[in-house]
Amino acid sequence: MGSETATVLGLFEQVAKPLILGGSLRPFDPIGPSAAMGLAEQAARGLPASDMSWLTVARVRQARRLCPLDALPDLTLEEWLMIVAVHDLVRATDPEVGSFLSPGRAVQVMQGALSVLAQVPAPRDVGEALARHATFASLLSIRRTDTAVHWWCGSKTFAGRKPPARLLSWPEVRRVRSQSVEQDVGSMMSGSEASRESYEEVLRALLARTPLTDLATAGRSMPAFQWTPPVVGMLSGPGRHLAMRALRWGDGTKALVAARTAAASLNGARSVRTVLEGAIAELEAWGGVA
Amino acid sequence: MLDRVAMHQTRLRLPGLGIDGKGVAFGSRGVVLLASLERLVAFLSLYTSSQSLADLLASLHIEVVRSKMGTREVVLSFAAEGSERMDRVSEVARVTLGHTFTGSSRHFVQYRDAGAPFGYDVSQVLAADGDYILYHNAFSQVYHRERDLDLRGLLLRLHPVQDPAFGREPGPCLLVAEEGLGPAVIQYLIRSHVDARVGVAEWPPLSALDDGNVRRYLFDVASLPERMSPMVRSTPGLTAFRVVAPGIAVQLGYRHPITLRSCPVFPSQGMVLFRGEQTEPLVLDTMPAMGSVSAFARVTFHDGTGLRALSGPDLAVPATTVPVRLLPSIEPWRSVRATFIPPSDYPALRQILYVLGTRTLQTATIAFTRHGAFLLNPSGVESTPVGHFLREIRPGVYVAAGYDPVPAVDPEVLYQALGSPSNHCVFLLPNTQAIGVPKHAFVRLQNAMIEGHAWSPVDATPLEPALAASIPRVVFGDADPTPQE
């Protein structure tokens, strides 16, 4: 029990707070689907209000970009499950998460994250969608600084880690060169093809659980924007205004291109196409682009 | 004890004592016995404050005498001449606790007082061989002469005492300047239009260690302006004196203990300068040759560009021509429309530019030369109080303010002598040759003095959105590879 509480606090301090407030996101050992529900339940009911106050303020700040509201409910069980999935996903990007004996551990971790996300349904109403967006608006803004160190007889890249001082010593004698490389969400996974596919799949699953975030980042490079049922549901229901605002939030041109591309590959009902065409037409009108 | 002389008494016992027409007993000489030198000074001070010592000087002898008991006292002896003189001397001596005697040769009896209006006579003459045998109601004493006291030397040895009131009022005075300070004082007096004469006096070296004679400048200022009084009193090396008697001057702010005007002991052809601050007086046996300070102002021009034309061969100037000079003038300044600003005054000019009015900046023109800057302002240069002002005596010809060109030729003649430079402005300055500046070199002051301002474009600092939040940054392990955003 004590270890679980520490994990909850670690999840809160090292993952949830940086994800919402910004700062260093320090994932620890993968949580996995077996412990996810227990941790999420404990986090949803056990964290003191004082710890949540800053998160609430930051979430309201994010939500007010789309809707003039003054209060949001605390993080729900579903949101904590999604945070667990984010944690495992980020942890899986660590090149050192695998080993010689378990080269596919990263894929296993991401599969576990998918299992966690499978327990999270789509938002039931606009308010829940807005609350999830307030929590995960920065999901695709996660960055990682890798440091590539070259010396006279070798080189090594430290992903999200600081190179050891001994490796940087005697820089002139050993001809040491150090270069920092900024990695975004799209380039953070550097493993095998299977790993990258699982990585993209988890990201897509995460975005499907927060449709407003999906719309607000429609112009992203990876994963490519798709018209998912929750997104179409937002546009066709009472959340249309919020959905359109979210769609216009980012780069309008890229969002329009992504929306058109996604609509072209969609084989849906006529009513769905009508909704999407209306949304694209409105986006064109707002953005003033062809 | 002495015997009072009775009215109509004719026979007296003291040898050399007689009766004058009033019946008063007195001899050919009078004697004043004073207990010390301080009493002597007090006696002289009191005496000279009310009357002149001139009538006594011819017969006055001051001696230090010693009694048989070894006490030293001071004796003044002088020709009595009459009871009136003796009465005056007696009154002053009484104030200074001295005793007055009369007699002749060696025997002197107490002079008359209120108790004996006709004087005293001795009952018995002492048989002694002293130089002075004095008979007094209280004592009879024999004194031997020890040494003489020179009144002139005594006056020179007395230090003046502080008297701030002396010399406060403006008037004539003498200035003594140390050798190095003299030329500066000369120029100062010339610039200030103070009428004065100057000479150089020499004193022998104070000791064998000195290199040579001590030279000092001596200024005879007819009327020292009151504004200069603090300067001459406070400047080291410069001492101001006021003549209190022919041949005698005392430093301003000090007073000699004795009224020197009543002591004509110093020759009038010389000068004794009594200095304060416990310093010895300066004695000039004869006054040095003195001349007006204006003669010391070197105002001639040599090889001037314009003035050379005056003696140039083109005009066939005869040998009787003279160069034009500038002499200090007390005439009021008129048409002061230019100023010469030497390079040393450029910082002051830069400061003044900040307070000049718009009109001055627009109308004034300036030209820079290797000698300095010349600033012209047709409306007057009073608004730019820097440099040496110049008067415009005719268009294009400027003369230093406070000076007049001599010979006092017409400005047009001077202009022609300068070669009629139509495209030049000619400036005549003291102590330097005439300077001609091309007219096209003058530019408007506001154009000349505003320096170019370098500027560099800078990017505006982007405003951070109020709702901006730092991004999440993944860090593995304990180390943080980058600082927090």
C-alpha cells in the first residue's frame, strides 16, 4: 500500500503536473495495465485539494481558450488512466527501457498503454471533452533534449539524459564534441519499426479520447489527423462551436489541409460527409485560405 | 626728598636747572624713565597717536640704562626747549607709568606735577659718576648707559597687529607680488582696466644658500576696486599694502602698534613695507623704476597676414610707418559681435550650447581654425559667454574687446591696411598675429555643433503571452539535461 501511494504521488508530481503545468516530466518504471486502474482510482479520490489547485487553475486556463468557463471538475478516473498511458508511452521512448535480454520491452509497454486506454471511453458530453482537452492540451508539445557526444574514438547519444562528466572531460585532448538535439513527439521514438507503429497507435488512441485536443492539433505531422467518431460527434452535436474553435486554434492552413486529407480518405455515411464538408467550408471561411 | 620750587624762587641747587618765564624749574634736556621696552612702545604709541614725534626726533636719544642694583630701564632724553613740550611728554609718560625728569648734563630732577606746579629742586646733590643721576620724590638713582636704542630699528622690529578694519575701504594701495606671480597680476590688472604702475624690486639674498637676489613685483595701484580686495588679501604670494606715511606702508588688515605717520624716521624716497603674520618688513632704500602696467602688455603684431600688408613693398610704405598695436582701453564695449574661443575653452562651449536659445543657435555662425574657433553673431555674442569677445569695428574686421588699435586710425584705413580682404573676416587679438578666416568657413552654429548620432536597429522584445505555459520536457534518470523553461 505504501509503495502504491508513492507511485501515485510520483505519477502526480512527475507526470501529471509537468504535463499540465510544464516542466520536467520524469517517468519512472512502466506501470502497466494491471496496476493502472488501482493507481487511477487512488489518484482520483486520494489527492488533496491543495495539490490539485494549481492543476485546476492551469486546466481552466487551457479551457478558457475555447470556452469562457470558470471551473472544471477535478481529474476524473478516465483522465488518470490516460495519464498512466501517457507515462508508459513516454517511458517506452527511453532507449534504455529495453535490454539485451528483452529487446521488445518498449512494444510491450506500449501495448500495455493501449490496454489501459481501452478502459477509457470517449467523452460522454461536451464538458467532459473540454475537461480532457484542458488536461491533455500539451500532449503533443512534449519535448525531449538528446545530447550527442562525439569523442576521438566513438560517439553516443544520451536521450533525455545528461552525459556523464567523465565523458566530457579533457575536451581538447579527447576531441570531445557535444551537441544537443531537440526531439518532439514525432521524433521521440527511435526504436524499431514495430516500436514506432505502436507508438503512433498509442498516440492516436490517446487523441481519440480527447477529441478537442485532436482537433486543436489537426495540423500535426504525426500521427496524421483522422476524422474519428468522437470528433465527428463533436462537430455534429452541441459541441460544434467548441470543435470549430479548436480546429481553428492551431495553424489554419495545416489544419485545413489535414481536414481535407482526412475527409478524402473517409468512407462514411452521407450525413457524416455533409458535416465534414460544412466544417471544412467554415474553416476555409475563417482562415481565408483556398 | 625733593624741595618744591616756590613762586619767584630764583636760586636752585641742582646744576643746570633754571627757571623759565613762567617760573617753572627745568633744564635744557628732559628725561623720561621707563621700566621696560614694552613701556617704551606704549609711550611711543600714545605719544604718536596724538602728536608728531618729529619735533623730538632731532634731539631724541633712547638708551638702555642700568642702575647700581643691576636693573635695566629705558631712558628717553630730548631737548626740553620749553615747559609746554615737557608738560606733554610728562602727561604721556605718566600714563605709561614712567617718570619725567628735567635737567642737564647728568643730574635730572623730577619734573613738575600737581603737587609742585613750579617743579622740584634737590636738597643735596649726589656725588656720583653715573651717566644719569635722577632725583625723584620717591627715590634718587644713578644709572649708567648700557647701549643705545635706534628708534628706526625699534619700529622695524615691531610686528603689526591684526586690524581687519585697516584698508577695508577702497583706495590706493601697493601690491607686492612674488616674482612668478607678477606677470599674471599685470595681465589681470590690464584685463580689469585697473590703472596701476609696476616695477620690479630686488632684495639681497636672505642667506648664502640662496641663488641670487630676491625679486618681487611692486604695483602702485591708484584705486584698488573693492571687488579685488578679497583676492589680493587671500592670494598666496600677493600682499597688499596701504601707504600710511611717506615711505611707509602697512599690509591691509594689519596695523602697526605705533602711529608711523608721526614718526618720520624712514626716508621718503624709499619704502618700508610692514607685513603681517610675524614676517619681517620689506625695506626699499629707493623705489624701483615704475611704469604703467599697460606698457607690459605685449600687444604688437609681427608678421600678421593683414598687418604685413601695412609694411609691404606693394604699398611703398615709407620707413616712417609704424605697426598697428592693440592697447588696453577703458572705453565701453560696443558692437561685440564675435568671440574667439581657444581650444582650451571648447569644453565650456559644449556646455553652453545646451543652454543657448533657438534664436542664437539659428543666427550664430562659427568657424574652426587651428588657433581656435571664431563665433559670429550679428545680434551680439553676450549670450555665449565663452572665449575672448571681439568688437566689430567695420564689417569683416574684429578687434579684441577692451583694446583699441593704435595708432587710432579710421577702421576703413585699417581695413585697407589689412589688404581689404573682402572674402575674409580678420580678427585682431592681443599677443598674437592677425588671423583671417574665409567667410565661407563659417557655418551655422546649430549645424556645426550637433554631432551625428549613431543608431542601431534593435528587435522588439516579444511579449510573452499572459497565458503562456512552459512545455513538458521528458527527462530520464535523475539528471536534468537542460534548464527548465
